[in-house]
Amino acid sequence: MKKTIKKATIYDVANLAHTSLATASRVINGKDNVSDSTKQRVLDAIKELNYKPNAIAKDLATKSNTSVAIIVPEINYTYISHVVAGLMDCAKKYGYDCLIFTTEDRADVSQVLNKVLSKRVNGVVVFNDFLDEKDVGVLTDYAVPVVTIGLDLKTKSSITWHYKNQIKDIVTNCLLNKKQDVYFLKVHNGSKMEQRLQAAISEAYIEQNKEFTNVIKVPDSYKETYPILKEHFKNHPNGFYISLRDSIAIAALNAAMDMQLKVPDQVEFMAVIGTKYSELTRPKLSSFNINMRELGFKGMETLAKLILHPELIIHEKLPFGFVSRGTTK
């Protein structure tokens, strides 16, 4: 029986050299910002493993069709599926073949990056909080154009949306004019988007010489969040509640209404990311008018520019307004 020889990957090199993936990538691609000792360990590992880093570049040069990778978390939220739909809409416009890769947690990232590189794609769109700048750097070190959505990186192309100042204005208005406490509904093990949202709320509090401590940690589930908030409202019949996603805000809204609290006179609710469900609640849920499908379309359109002009670095911050519906006043 013929024995199959497994080809070494960049991850094998990094493990053998006891370096990070990003460091191994920098050495392989001739970057200067690596110490001599570390560089030698990586080179020794390359030699021992008989690693062939140029195979990807060679395959990319000979490809006739254009394929792109899309890296997202599990598509279990409506807003993620909307982003993917927008990406696919634009990919169809350009005739791109799309490969979708998902991650359940941070532990999946190395494996996913390895799969993406092995597919010899012409470009990558990342809408995934599990990846950071070093991970994106692994792709760009291989001269693969990358666009991140929602992750603002100084040295990489990105499409982001601006809401920090608006959140701060909303919180400041609650503190100064409404004389109302603000609560943040934070999902357990939440995303970096949630971290940035909480930071914006805290910043507004600090500017008013206050400390923000009203963080309510909730499960990533409407069914489990509802009873927690229902119990909370027994002792907190007033306040302004902010969540990243509308599903969590709706759980809080329904719990408040079932406790006979008046919305929005006693309690107010808003979500940063609203979907069609924001329009279906009674009263309708206030949220930003972020068109996630448009965001995805714009991300793929930016990648198309980079595929033609890989030397470009494109940063675009899309403005979205806050829509006050029936749950805020």
C-alpha cells in the first residue's frame, strides 16, 4: 500500500519552532521584524519539515477562476446571515466563487486559516470577532487581499460602522436630562463588538464623573434571558437598557411589559443591531438603522478593488443613524 506523506503546514512550522503563527509567517515571507534567534528556529523548522511555502503563491498565479473566502462565526444570528447574503450578492455580481468558513470559538482560528490558505483563494473577507490583527496578518503576509468588516485595523483594509459617539450622546442624555440609570445587557462570553459598546457607555459615564457598573450578564438566549430580566425588574422598575442585538433587547422588553412596567415612561430599550424583528415588536424596538446586507455588499465590493489593486489599503466607516421607535422617548 502506498504511504501518503502529509505536507507540512505553517502551523507545523510554528509549533516546531515554538513561535506564534504570525512570527512564523513573517520569517517565511522575508519580513525583518523578527529576532535573529527566533528567525533561525523557524528556518531550522522549515528545513526539518521540508516545508514548501511557495506552493500557494505559485497556485495563485496560475488560477483562472476567482475564488474568495468568507470567514464568519457560526451563522446562528440573523444579522450574520444578512451580512453573508450581502457578500454573496456582490460576489455574484463579479462572478466570484465563494467558500464560507465558520468558527465556533478562538480555538478554531488556526485550523480555519490553514484551510483558507490551502484553498489558494484570491481574497478573504473577515466578519469574525475571533480573529485579530495577527491572524489577518498571516493572510496578508501571503499576499492574499483581506477586508475586515466591523474590525478597524490601521494597516489592513476595513469596512466599519460608526456609532460610538451616538451611544455616548444617548447615555449622556439619560444621565443629564432624563436623570435615568443606564443598563447594559451583556451576553456571557460576548463579542468584541459588545466590549466596544460597553467601553463607549463607560466612557460617557466617566465624562460625567460617574462609574458605570450596571452590567447585567445574560445567556445568549431569549428563553433564558427573559426570566432573569423579569426577576431584575422586581427591584429596578426604571432605567434605560442597551444591548448589542435586538433579540436580547426584546427579551428584556417582554419581561418588563409582563411585569406591568410602562414602556417607554418607566423603562426604555434599544439595540445597536436591529433586524426585521425590531419592527415586529409591540411597541417597536428602537435601534440603529444598520443595513447588515449593505455592509456585506460593501465589504465584497472593497475586496474586488483589492484583488485588482493589492497595494491599496481602504478604510471606510459607514454612517448609520439611531431610529427612536416605541421603546424610547
